[in-house]
Amino acid sequence: MQYARYTPVVHAVLLAIGAIGFAAPALAQTADTTEAATANAKADAPSTTLETVTVIGSVNDLQSLDFYAPNSSAVLQKDQVDALGARKLDQALQYQAGVVSEPFGADNKVEWFKIRGFDASVSLDGTPTSPNGYFVWKPEIFGVETVEVVKGANSLVFGASESGGVVNLVTKRPKKERALQLNTEVGNQKRLGAGIDYNDIANADGTVYYRLVAQARREDGMQRETNMKSYYLAPSVTMEFTPQTSLTLLGSVQREDGRPTNGFLPAYGTITDTPYGRIDRRLNAGEPGVDHLKRTQSSLGWLLSHQINSDWKFTQNYKYTHLDLDQVNTFAYGSDGDRTLSRGYTYTDGTSKSHYLDNRITGKLKLSDSIQLLPTFGIDYLKSDTDGLNNGFGFVPGLDMFNPVYGAPFDITGTPYGLHSKQWGAYASTQLRVGSHWNFNLGFRHDKAKNTGSVSGSDAGYDVSKNSVNLGAMYITDFGVSPYISYSESFKPITGVDSEGRAYKPYEGKQSEIGLKMEPTWLNGTLTLAYFDIQEKNALISDASNIQTQSGKRTNKGIELQGDFKLGPATAIKAAYTHNNSKQDISATQTVRTPLIPDNQVSLWLSHSLSLANSQKLTVAAGARYNGQTEDQRYSPGKRISGYTLLDLMVRYDLSREWALQLNARNLTDKTYVSGCDFYCYYGGGRTVDVQLQYQWK
């Protein structure tokens, strides 16, 4: 097979790669490239192995996502997300142990979820989305191939990250095949949508191939006079310059335009009765004539891979992102104790730009017949600049919560908002296999982060350095029960200031975990049982000033049980249970139960398929999600927010190999419930029903 010629610029890049790869000849000399040695290594390998991963932008090189790795993680494939009818990332995670999804109710402008009681970071193809205040990147789930979930404090993965973990989205990228998928959808709340996913080979040699993903959707929110239109386009192309070297170019642009949902409400009227009843969950407590969201986010980057020899590989991941945001959100934060809501607004208008570059070398070292190392070394750099106007809280006239009349005038003002941050990181990690029974993870990372700028006229700068470690060990038994233990750390600088103008200190998290992973011969599937203990310093908590303030410490000690298995060839079960014991400091002398985090969560997803005549198939799935009681002990002490159970349904009819019809219903019974209270209270999302018609060809 002939390979595409490349330009002098690409030639120079490849020479640089070679210089990096062969600067350490000792590494290259460790590789035995003979076919006989390779065959012998495969023959000697035990049945349970750790493998190097070829997907650039995945977390696997640093933190193995293999079932037999000493950590808690999950990988969701596209078909699993599609089966749930998820239109947002927080919906896709709803049947995972340890995840609290949509704690602030259904929101059409941003993703909301917590893992093990803490916020989690989101990355895209291994690139941190680096939210700065209100400048938050919203991923399009239709453009995602795989969702990778790493649970708990872990800065090894992509540097600065939240204490809940990292959710990495691997976007759709070119494959060496010709394929087409077309989707149309219609549903309640005036939902309409259409999508295309097209993959093709560009030349006769098959060394250049490309993919085009596009999506358009509109939908009303649960609150009256809220809606959102979104448009997404993501082209990509892969070029194989030689059998060892390939370059993938990735681009995307996404536009959202509509009236945002703002579900903030007081406890009075939601969890507390009034003489007039409870607030209607469909109430729009904002200003429909003023509230708006206009967001354009675009990205451009590359994934470069060069196989130095049979065991060592160099990869480079670069991404530039640009986010343009203009939004006004009006919300309720209190009441007069009778009929009138007290209201405020937030305003943001500006842009956020970032550059991210990651250079990484991964390899394989066979120290003996029974000891194998999979080391990774790398450096990365993130530069982010955010500028614009912002007002975290402005006054809005009150609103009758039972007979709203909109249109009272108010002025919208903002102060200059500028944040300019840089982060440099160096890391080293290894996965280690000793014989057929022991697997180990070990990693170290050093980060230096600096930010200059102001928020609301106050200095929001920081200059911090942090070392993070990650280690774990697992013993794999011969009877399918494998105990493990792990420890990991995280840190996350925070941009912003509290109500007194003091810059926030970085989060610092650490997690200890012990567990069992089970794959017994009598079970067609896997079970995982884990106990975790997470602590976070400098946690942010809601405040009556409407601007978050930092407390001392937040903790969560909990248990997770996750089961994924089959009963016969046609029936699959996904079951999850989580117990949380989460506390947070309010002051040096007061500690309360963490709001929004239930003590107990249970979920069950049951799917059964029937094979019909003429290659037709009918799949029926039902799910139940239970979130236990919560309490806002600081602002609504003694007021328990009732637990709730939501039912979901999926019916898919494959009419042929090409055509399929799928129905999804979420919150099937249209249950009215309060998802939680944390100074504000939030109604959970109502019933959504949609039908998709899908055509696919390969």
C-alpha cells in the first residue's frame, strides 16, 4: 500500500517527533522487534492483561479503565447512551453508581451532576474544558463516541480537576470505513431534531478518511416560555503519512440560542406550604422578555501519533477553543413570606479562549517473563483568557408567584471581567503487571498554575504549585474475586471572589478506596463493590449573599455497588446502589449534612430483546431511579426533602438492518418532585417523550 505524501511542514513535525523519540535510545533498545519474540510474549501472557491503548484523548494511558485495574471507573459506549435517550451528559450518567444527576433540576443551558458527593471535571478528547465563572463549555452528546468516568479525586488524569473525578468525552472521529447514520426525532415540549453522521474514505489507498457529524435540535423547557435551539457541526479527517504516523484534524462549532431555564426558587412554596398552595413547577420566575442565552463555542485541534517502534509511541494532542457568551438570567432567591418572590439577575457578555497542548510518550517494558511495565511520560500546557462584562447579582422587582405579571423595568449593568490563566504540568505514571495475579498503578504529577485578573472589581489572581500522587494495587484470584486498594489526590484552582472580594483558594482533594471486583464463572457479567473516603479542603458553599463562599472541609464516606450482567442471551441488567455519608463545614464550630446529596441511591435498568422474522428485532427496556431524602440543614433545618423514584422506558424496533424506530420516555409518570435544596430549591424535570427514526448504512 502506498501512503500519502506530506508537505515540508509535516516533514519537519515528523523529524521533531523522531528527535524526541530517539533522544532516549535506552528506551528504544529495550524493544525486541523480532516476530518470534512478539509471538513468544503473546504465548506467555496470562489471560488477564493490561494493554496499551491507541485512542488519543482517552484517559487509558494514564489511568487504566480496564476492569482489572485498581480504581473505580466506567466506560459508556455510544449505544448505551442512545438506549437511555440521553440528550445531555448529565442524563447519560443517571444509571451509574455514585452519580447524582440533575441535582438542580432539568436545565437547558448547562450540565449538572456530582460524583461521590462532589463536582466533577469534564474534558473533551483529553482537553480540559476549563470553565471560568459563567463561561462553561456545553458538550453535544450526539458528537460523542465514548464517555469515560474516573471516580474520585484524581489530578493525574488531566491536571487540575474537581474532587468528584473526571468525565472525559471521546468525540466521534474518522474510521477507515464508509458509513452513514441519519436521525430524526419528535417529542413533547415541542421537541424537534435531526442529525447526520457520515464517514468515508477520501483516496484509493485508504490512507485519508474523514467524518462529518451534524445535529440540529429545538425544545421547550419545563418552565413556561423557556426554550432552546442548538446547532452542531463537527468535521474531522485522518491522514496516514506512513504506517507508523497519522494525524487527525478535529473541528467543531456549536450555537445555542434561546430563553434559559432558571429553576431557582425559595423553600417557601416548594418544600414549605403556603396559604395559597405550592408553587407550580412550570412557573417561570424570570423575565421572559429579558432573559436570553446566546452561546457560540468552537474548537480546532489535532491528534498526532507516531509509533517509534513496536513498544514505544509518541502522541501530541492540541486543541484551541473559543467560547462567545451573552446571557441574562433572572431568578428567585427568596420571598416576603406571602405571595411575592424576591428576584435578582446575573449578566455575562464576553469571550473565553484557550490553548491546550499535551506531549506524551507511552511504552511497554518487559522486565522478565512475569513482570511488565506500561509507562507514560508527558508534559502539558494550558493557557486560557476570558474577558467581558459580568454582574453576579443585580436587583429585579418582585413577582407574584401565583399570578405572575412580567414586564417591570430594571437596569442591566456589568463590570469588566478579566481572567488570564496559565497551567503547566509534568507527569509520569505506570501500569505494572506482575505474573498473572498482581496489577499495580503508580503515578506522579507536578502542576504550576497562575492566574491574573479581576471579578467585580476585586483581584481574583492566584499563583500555586501542587504535587499529586496516585497509586493502587489489585490481586486477581483464580476464582473471579479481585480485591484492590487505591489512593489518589487532586487540586483545582478556582477563578472568582466571594461576597467580600476575597479570591478563592484552590480545592484540594484526596481519596482512599478499597473494593472488590468480581467476574465469577457462574455470572455472565461483572460486579464491583467499593468503599471510598474523600476529603476536600476549601469547598464552596451557597450563601445568602447569592455569591458562593468557601468553607473549611467537605467529606464523603460511602459505598458503591455496580452490577452489569446478562440473564441468558437476550436479557441484560444494569444495577447500582450508592450510600453516602457526606458532611461539610459551615464554620470552625458547625458541620452539617451536605445538601443535595442523598444518603441512599438505587437504580435498575432491565433490557430484553426479541428476534423477529426477516432480521427484525424488538427491544424493550425499563428503568427505575431512586434518590433518597436530602436536607438543607443550614437554611431549612428540620425540613426533609422527600426521596423520589422515577421510571424510564425505551422501546426499539429494528425494522431491518438499515431502519429502526425508537421511543424513549423519561419520568414516565410525570412525577412532580423537588430534586433538592441548597439555599435555593429546585423542581426536578417533568416527563419527556420522544420518538426517533434512524437510518444507518455501512
